[in-house]
Amino acid sequence: MSVFTKNWKLSKDIGLLILRLVFGFVLIYGHGFEKLITIFNGDEIQFANPIGIGATLSFYLAAFAEGICTILLILGLFERFAALVLSINFIVILYLHAFVFGDGFTILEPRFFYLFSFIALFFTGPGRFSLDYVIPRAE
């Protein structure tokens, strides 16, 4: 246990990895894969239109966020962009459930957890255990 208390940077990086992996895998398993499969199979899209751009485009944006951006988040590749897109996605989801559907706290609670975990990851970055860390950047 002393390795974690003596090496704060390692502890922080492990914590960020756990946060990315847990929220990423739970989101893609519960929502992202289903949306991506619907698109690839050409199934009929039945979705809400929370921001007035049409149900189909709203679905594609949600699928991009919850599918593609979640994969990027898990890998730690373009992590801040992915976390930003996911944060915006969950702001829309919270608005929809709170003010349009009028759902109670039981429905809103997991959406708050997702939203603020993605906001935290946006500000912290992916940490050392990520592709963003190991891929050299042109400066």
C-alpha cells in the first residue's frame, strides 16, 4: 500500500484508468453497442428529438457519443475530445429526462454520475495509461 502513498502520480494515473474503464465499459455495454448495431443493421430508428434536429440525426449523434467516443475514452485516445462530447451528450440526456419527461431522481441519478465523471475526465486528461500519453504529438 505504501507504493501508492509514496507515488502520488502512479496512484492518480491508476485512478484515471479505472474511471475511464469502468464508466466506458458500462456505457458502451448498456447503450453504445446497441445504438451502433442498430445503425449497422439498418434497423428502424425510434428516438427522441431533444434538440430539434430530427430523431434520426439525434440518434446518430448519441450513437457517436455513446459508441465511438466511449471507445476513444476507454483507449485514452483523443480523450479530452471524447469526454467533452460525452459531457454534452449527458447534458442533453439530463435535460430531456428532467424537463421533458419529468423523471424523478431515481432515473436522473446514473445520468448525473456519467455526466460528472466525464467532466472530471475532461479536466484531468487520460493519465499515463492511455494512448494519448504514449503517442508522440507534433508541436
